Amino acid sequence: MRGRRKNHNALERRRREDLKRSFRELRQVVDELAGNERAAKVLILHKATELAAELRDTEHHIPLPG
């Protein structure tokens, strides 16, 4: 039983580290938050969502050649 628990704990630690790394990477992509080491996760998600919407809207307004 201990082996299963240790394995589960190790997997959970890895999952949390991956999540933290992903938030750090996302924070660096959002210019407004780049370098802000203390930005809350909810703020990172909110600003990234705003940025994605802006990029989507900009893409729809770019005239296609031809």
C-alpha cells in the first residue's frame, strides 16, 4: 500500500510542477504580466484570455491578399 501512495504522491508533485511551469510560461507570454512573479493564477488566466480575444479579433480584420 505504501508503494502505491508514494507513487501517487510523486505523480501529484509532478502534476503540480507542470501546472506551475505552465503558468510561468503563460505569464511570460502576456506582456502586461511578464516579469510579475507575484501575479495570481486567476489574473494570468484573465489576461491571457483577453489577449487571445484581441488576437482573434485582429486576425478577423486582416485583409487577405488576392
